[in-house]
Amino acid sequence: MSKKKKKKPAVKKLPTTAPATLQTAGKPSNTRLYLVLSFFLPFLLLGTAYAVNGVYPFGDKQILVTDLWQQYYPFLSDFQAKLQEGSSLLYSWDTGMGSNFVALSAYYLASPLNFFTLFIPQAFLREALTVFLLIRIGCSGLFCAIFLKSVFKRNDITLPFFSVLYALCAYTMGYYWNIIWFDSFALLPLVVLGTVALVREGKYKLYVISLALAVLTNYYMGFFICIFTAIVFFGVCICSKLSLKAFFKKLLSIAGFSAISLSLTAFVTLPAYLNLQLTHSAENAFPSPWKFENSFVDLFGNFAAFVPPNVKEGLPNIYCGFLCIMLAVVFLLAKKISLREKILHVSVLAFLLISCNVNVLNFIWHGFHSTNMIPYRYSFLISFILVVMAYRAFTLLEGITLVDICGMAIAATFVIVCAAVGQQDDTAVYGSIVLAVIFLFVLFLYERKLFNKKAVTGIVCGVILVEMCFNVMIGVNEVRVTDHTGYPDQFNKVQSALDTLEETDDEEFYRVEFSAYYTLNDPPLYGYTGVSQFASTANVNVTNFLEGIGLLGWDAGNRYYYAETSPLTNAFVNLKYLIAKNSYLADTVNWSQAFDTDGMKTYKNNRYLSLGFMTEKNLQTFLPDKTDPFKAQQELFEKATGITDELFTPVSVLNVGHSNLNVYYDQEGVYGQYNYRPQDAAQSSSLKWNYEMPEDGVLYVYAKIDNTENVLVSNDQNGSQHWYNIKRPYIFSAGKYNKGDIVSFFSNTTTGYSGSADIYVCVLNQDVFDRGYALLNDEKLEITNLTSTQVDGTITAKKDGLMYTSIPYEKGWTAYVDGVETEITPIANAMCAIPLSQGEHQVTFKYSPNGFIPGVLLGTAALALFVLIIAVEQVYKRKRKKMLSDPATTTVDTKQV
């Protein structure tokens, strides 16, 4: 009796997209033309929009706006300077008082493109940045096309036109000024493709490399991509109907290669993570209670075409071509797509949309952090899923039916009605109607066999091109462009002044600032060592310390920045020179003019203190009081010098001239604290206090007034008047006056609003300050050598005490006294200080970012393991190939089987 042949077990083919997609039949052509077009189509569309809007060299505009103007370009300038000077990338003295440059770079500067600035003249850095952005957007199209080509086995003209829907979606057009996000944005399709390849075929290289790059170039965006990768993995496994054993095998595989991938980034991400613990974001608490943040009608209305993208606040940017919404219905109705696949796509899409509307989910998506503007930063994931669904449906166009077309019509109508009822404007409504009619009409003719596939493809691609052209123009107009010539303001004059300082002042280290800030990152923008910083990586302890002693600061806003302030603060931040771009400086006692640069004056601090100086030991107990900076100044002065005399004398109000406001003390007898309410809510209103100078001296003011951003200080005797911006309150110098002068403080308030007003007007007791200054200046650190990561100097202490330095405190610093490591005593957990005994000492501070060395070791080990795995795999493949090519071996194997 012959034996029955055993049936070979069926091989389960794993799906090929996220969450899972079946492959279409056919083999793609080998031409790379469509991939090339996928790069250049979004590159040229966005580049043309810039040219039309007059971006240099096609006009006198630039793309620098918002944080690109205020943060990213200044940091890139500092990065370029470091590369061209060959200085360390571990620390920068030009960002804030001094910053962990690895942590800052991890968020702002980790793009490989930025290293090309080494070869670019500083004068063309803005143009290079624009080209870098266009390259990122081009790569977004290219990588999306690679994904679609690899997954769906298609290589035709549809690739560039569907990939451009992702590359130039509303997320791109609303947020392209956040250039730092778009490396990771571009890499998302490759990470997903790598995930699919890892599960389906066991191929791991693309996954490891693309995920590492996505996290390395911006760990914030990388966090979103990691979460999405997990969703993709489980989706592919579910659609594959894996056995429990096979699933755990795949789970171990992706967990292991994810660990390798993330470890490769540890030299950057570990220091960045540890630095984040010093920022305000580390203090965020879960929002409560759970709530919807927007109407779902408004949310779905944002899928409509020609909706201006949100640039800072508002609804999530989720539009990615109106056709995507319509084809999503075809995807759901297609018989060739499994029910599991449909459910998973819809489930993930629904989860992301709900996340965009539920405060707690949104908080979790953002790394357990409440964002400062720009909510829903992960909404690009929605666009990617929709583009994949749409392309999947388009590949099945041959089977389209009238039911599918009716479904498309219903989806289009739903979005259009939501847009008409919601926040979207009429242009979006009517424009979407036009697009819907065109798409429905063309597909109806195709279904009726009146159009062939080639004609439909051509028309659809043409309409997509026109739609994207309008989308790009709308986006650029919404984001805006700024003046090219005027940025940075008076740059050449400032450089000339800085050159003069370098030539005339041979001191190893000192700080410079503007008397009034231009951006919140003037030091890296203009290339000087200063005080100001606005960065997500800002040390919140430094912010609180500086804000507490009267500087401009905002912990939740991750910023502290300089404007002319009290001489005590200037001394404690090592400020030696002020550049007055408008030639005005209020305090002419503690500052004297050093030189003039074509009308722009540079002033020298007459009460300057070194980077380090001896103080009383009691300084280590100082904690700033943010509610009353003058009180904090007094306490800082007393604890540093031991002098208890009054540093500032409050000036009594002579009379008032308020208009249409009832003003009364917040607490009777408490100086300077008021409440006010309008007498007639329909009339304009203003506040005015008049003060008489009790003696000759410099007047200092702290004003915190609701419903106003500016205060006018005027003096009738000499006719002087100056406006001060008090959007963020700080101690500002109001000028030098004589005894008996009447000084007025005036501010318009918002019509109809009540509020509070804290205004402290004090005269500096110059003789008291000078006595304290003499004590501190008598025992100062003489710096002998200073680099990006090391400070060497000598100091002679007349008695045991504490050497204060204006070096921001963090664990990366190590101090040595006479060659012996000494524990740092942080002042208010913000500034470095060390105890010194009486006598002469050699002092050294060395810096290495906290976590950098362990990160380098971990990254090196991961790289070695990755290379080893590849090498072992190659050896195995060669042996297997040799074995299969050896007839004798093949025969033996066959007999054994």
C-alpha cells in the first residue's frame, strides 16, 4: 500500500503595512524616476512658494519666524561657530549663563544636515537653513514613496503624487518653522517599513538604523514614533494571525533590536534625559479632570481642503489631501482587504483622533508634559495612516463600484458639513465641494468604463498637484515670512563693537549683554558670552534664581533674559559690558561709556565682579523671593557681604493721576500693592503714580500690572520719558534723578478690565552698595585659563568663606581646589560655589555632561553588538550559500530529509 504524501503546511504571509496591509499583485518596475520625483515634487512646491513670497534670493524676505527666529537659528549660529572654531560641543558659554550643549543639541541641533554648516559662510547660514528644510521635506516625500513602493509593489506615477500628500500635509505647512522636527517626520515611513520588514522577513537593519536616526535627530518626535512603532508591531502581528509562540518570538526580536537602536543614541539621549530633570517640564502634573478639548465637529472639519493650518494654537493639523478622506471609505469597503486590517486601521486612527481631543491622552502623548503652545504635535501620524489607507485603496481601483463612490460622497459630505458648521471658513467648504465633485465625477466615469485607468490616474494626480499648490501657498501665507535685511538687527555694528572689546579687553572671561533685548537668545545669535536663554532645556533653578533677584524670567516658558537692571544683579552675573543699540542707558552712575560704534554706544560696568569672588558662608542659605525682588536683593546683598544696611529705599507716592479707575491698596499699609477696577467699563482707563525723589540717585522699579504690557516713566523737570516693556516683570533702571524731581509712572490698561498692580519704586543707596562691592571685589578669582569645559584660576581668601561663581550649577561640573576634588555648594540650587579656607588657592572647574560617558559606553557597546550580529549573519549566509552550491552536500542533505 502506498503511503499518502503529507501536505505541506501552508505558509502564512504577513501583511506589509501599519497596522497591516496585503500586498498587491505584480512586480514593480526597476526605474528610480518616480522616487526621484517623490523627492523633488515637495521640494520644488515648497521652494516655489517661498520664491513667490519673496524669500531671499527672490526678494528681501526669510522663513525665520516664531521659534525659528527666536531659538533655532541662534542655536544653529552657535553650533556653526563651534564647528568652525573647533571648540567643544559639550558645553556652551554663549547660551544662557552657560549650558549643557549636548542636551541642547539633542533637541535643537542633532540633524546630520547641520554639520554641513562647517563649510558654509556665516553670511549664508539663513539660506542654508532654508535649503536644509527643503531637503527634509523632499526626503519626507522620498521616504514615503519608498514605503509605498516596497509595501504595495507599485512603481508608477502615483508614488510621487501620493507621497506629496504626506510631505506637504497640514502638519508640515503649519509647523515647518519647527524645522527641528522634520528629520524624524521624514524618517517615520522608513521606521514603519523597517518594523514590517522585521516582522515579515526578519530583516532588522533598516529598523535599527531608521529608528536610531529618528530618535537621535529629535528625541521628542522620536518618542511619538516609538509609541507608533509599538502600535504598528502589534497591528502587523494581529493581522498575521500568529501563534502565541511565534508572537513572543517576534516580540523578543523587536524588543532586542529596539534596545540596540535606542542604545545607539545614548550618548545624546541619556544626557538629554538627565538634563530634562532640571527643566520646568519635570514638574508637570496630570491634568484633571478628564475632558474633551475641542468639538469633534471642529476636529473633523479640519480634514477639509484649503483650511489654513494652525501655526501655534488651535485644532490639530490633520489635513493631508481631501482625496485621502474619500479613499478611506473605499479602503473600508474593499473586499480584497481583510476585516482585521480594516478594524485595526480604523481603531488606530480613532485612537489618535480621540487623543487629540482628550486632555489626559494628549498629555501622555507629549511625554507626560503640558506643551507651551503647539498642541497635538503627534498629529502627523494621522496623516501618515490616511495616506497609506488612501494609496492602498487606489491600488484596488479596478474593483471600484457605485457603492464605493456613494461611500466616498458620504465621507466628503460629512467633512464638508463639519467644516461648514465648525470653525473652518467658506473657502475650505466650497473648495472641498469642488474637489469632491471632480473626484466623484472622474471615478464615476471610470466605473462606467468611460475613462480608462491611465486617464483617471492622470486626472487624479493633476488635481492633487493643484490642491497641494494651493495648500502650500495657504500654509506659507499663514506662517508668514519676515524681513531678511533687518535680521539680526544692526548685526554689523554689533560685530564691530564686539571686535573692539576683544581687541581692547584682555581679560580671559566676562559677559556682555544688550541694554534692551532683541530676541530671547541674543548671545548665540550675535556670538557673545552673555546671560539670556530661551530653550526647552533651560535649567529651571537658574531661571528661578535670576527671576527671583529681578531679571526677566518665566519658568514655565523656559526662559530668562536680560534688560538693564540693578547693579547687584549685574555683579552677580559677571556682566562687564552693555551694548545700547538705541544709545540709551538709564543708569549713568554704575555704567560709563567705553566707546561709540556709529551711534551705537557700548558701556562698561564700573562695579564689575569676576566670574568668581569670595562671600560670607551665609550665602549658601540664600533663596530668592520671586514675589518681592527688592527683598531678595537685600537678602542676597546681606548674606554675601555681611552688611545689613538698607540697599534700596522705597519712595513714597506723592500723588496719583489715575483715569477712570478706582485704585485701592491690596492690603492696607503694604507698600506698592494695589487693586483697581474701572468706573465705566466702556471707557478707556489708565494708571498713574507720581513720586518725588528724596535724594539724588538712581531709581529702580519693579512693576507687575495686570492687563498692560508697557509703562511710561517721565520726568517733567528735564522732559525725559521712556517706555518699558513689563510683559514679564523685572527690576529696571528708571534713570538718575536729583532730589525733588517728580518722576511719573503711567500705564494704559485694557478697557473694562479689573486687576492688580504691584509697583515698587526704590532709590539705590549708592554708598551702601559701594561698600559691599569693595568687599566682594577685594577677593576675586583671577582666571588663568578658560575653555568650553574647563575654568582655571587663582584666588586669595582673606578669611574662610564661600567662593561664589556665576557658573550655573548642574552635576556635570566637578571642582578642584589645589588639585583636590572639592564638593560644590550650590547657591539656591542654581549657581556653583565652593568653600575655601584662608590663603591663596588654585581653583579648577571641569565639565562633562551628566550621563555623557555612560551614554558613550552604552552606545559603543550597542554599535559593537550590532556590527557583530551583521558579521555573524554574513558568515552564516556565506556558509549556507556554499553548502547549497556544493552538490555533495546537497545530495547528503536530501537523503537525510
